[in-house]
Amino acid sequence: MKTWFHFLIKRKKGRLKTIEELEARPASGVFRLVSTTKILVMLVTAIAITKPARANGLRKEPLVGYLGLQKLSAVNGETQPAKHQEVGHKSLLQSDALYQYILETSVYPREPQAMKELREVTAKHPWNLMTTSADEGQFLNLLLKLINAKNTMEIGVYTGYSLLSTALALPEDGKILALDINRENYEIGLPIIEKAGVAHKIDFREGPALPLLDKMVEDVKCHGSFDFIFVDADKDNYLNYHQRLINLVKIGGVIGYDNTLWNGSLVAPPDAPLRKYVRYYRDFVLELNKALAVDPRVEICQLPVGDGITLCRRRS
Ligand SMILES: C[S@@+](CC[C@H](N)C(=O)[O-])C[C@H]1O[C@@H](n2cnc3c(N)ncnc32)[C@H](O)[C@@H]1O
């Protein structure tokens, strides 16, 4: 009988053993006893390691959805090792435990106090699933500093975690045009943003983003005026946003589209049990990814940070 632990690859004398080699090993009585003990230890360890990650509460969706958590994949009824276990395959996030390791080693210890506070307040909100993850917040903050961003835009604010990470990265006279249809959620984070001393950089506008973008596109003064634009709102409009934002971002500036791996659902089999909203937006995200991949106006890089973020650098 095949079980998940058949796919834990062991290293022996510096060489990775294949699953076939492991399974071909003679199963003497002593070996079976040792193996069973090891398996029990591994099981207990795996449960102990992954429990805190699941209990973390902020990430409600499986981290790597249909890839990383799927140790086995069924091909013609046969179970196969997941690709990331093949020699030479480079995949960072193979487990919730690894993600938790990143958070606890590199993200949480360096997270500014205000962002921590906002993350904790947001975790209690019923729609907390929407918040930007802490690792992505850290990524955005560093990226903005790397490109010396000053004039930025954010579409999709919610309680303001990515907004705060942006505001903290910008210079004193930096600006963020922040658009969202819901001001109420922004006001949850606003006192924390004010306490952090960065509210003066934010120009929040309540309402659907598209009509406002249309107005800006009509005004040539707005053309090429943004160093960075972060899009984290209605996925069915991303391509509409792109057609407008490409005029508003400066040449050499960056647009970041969030959720471009969409819970890993992009590669889910057709009969996969997806949540309704995941299934609905999946086709739009697939279309966006296809369009960005062939858009000559931008250079792109799709990163597996958070739920996937595609960076587009305007080249002309
Ligand atoms: C995923 S949340 C944004 C999360 C946010 N970046 C953060 O760090 O917490 C998506 C937001 O987009 C907003 N939104 C949805 N449709 C919109 C639209 N047409 N125009 C502007 N904002 C919209 C929602 O109200 C919601 O707050």
C-alpha cells in the first residue's frame, strides 16, 4: 500500500535515492520494525510542525494550493511523486512549515510595530482573508525602496496593510493615491497609519477605480507620472486596469499585480473542489497572465510571494 511517506526522499552517501530504490530495499523483519518506528516519528513530527502554521490564523487558504501540499498526484489512477521532489527541481515553498520558517526567521522579527498592530487588528476582521500577507508586505516595502519610488498608486486597500508598508517605504514627501470602494475598512487601519506618522502621504478616494483611471488617462499631465502601482482589487478588471495603468506608470516604473497564482487554482484539475469565488475569478487571472506574458510594452517577472505577484516594468 502506498502512503504519503513513500515520497519522502532520503539522502544517503550524498546521493538522492529514487522512490523505486527505496521501495526495492529488502524488507527484513528488523528493517520493517525500524521503518515503522521512523514513520511514526515522522508522522508525529509532521503534525507538530504543521499545527502551529495552521493555527496561525492569517492564512486561510492552503499556501501552495494544488502544488506544494499535494505530495501525491494521480495520473491514470497511479500515484506519482510531486514534481518538486525530482532532483534539480527548484521550488521554494514545499510546505506550510517552510513558509512559517520564513515568517518567523525573516519577516516577523523585522516587521515594523505599526504593521504588526495592523495585521493583528485585521486578523479579527471577518474578511481577513483579503489582507496582504506579512512576507508580501515586507517584499513591497523593500521593492519600493530599491526603485526609489515617490509617487505611487494602490488599487484595493481593505484595512491598509500593503498601504502602510508602502507609506513606510516612501520618503517624507512621497504620495500614494489609494483607491477602494469601501472606506469603512480603510478606517479600521487609519488610526494605526496615523499613529505611524505616514497618513499625510495618503490620498484615499472611495469609489470604483475604473472611472477614476479613465479620468486620469484623459488628463495628459497624469501620463507617465507614477513610479509604482499596486493592484489588489477586483480580479475581473485587472486587464481593464492594465490598459489604463500602462499610460499612467512612467517608463521604467513598475506595476505589481497581486494574486496572479490565485490560490494555486490555476493548475487545479477541472473537477477540483474550488470555492465559488476562486472558481469565478480563476479564468480572469489566467487571461491576465496570458496577456502579460506577451505584452511587448512591459518586462515581467511573476513571483511566488504571497498569492503570487507579477511585476511589470514599463519599457516604452
Ligand atoms: C484583497 S483586498 C485588498 C487588500 C489590501 N491590499 C491589503 O493589504 O489588505 C481587495 C480590495 O479591493 C476593493 N475593491 C474591489 N473592487 C474594487 C473596485 N472596483 N475599485 C476599487 N476597489 C475595489 C475591495 O473593497 C477590497 O478592499
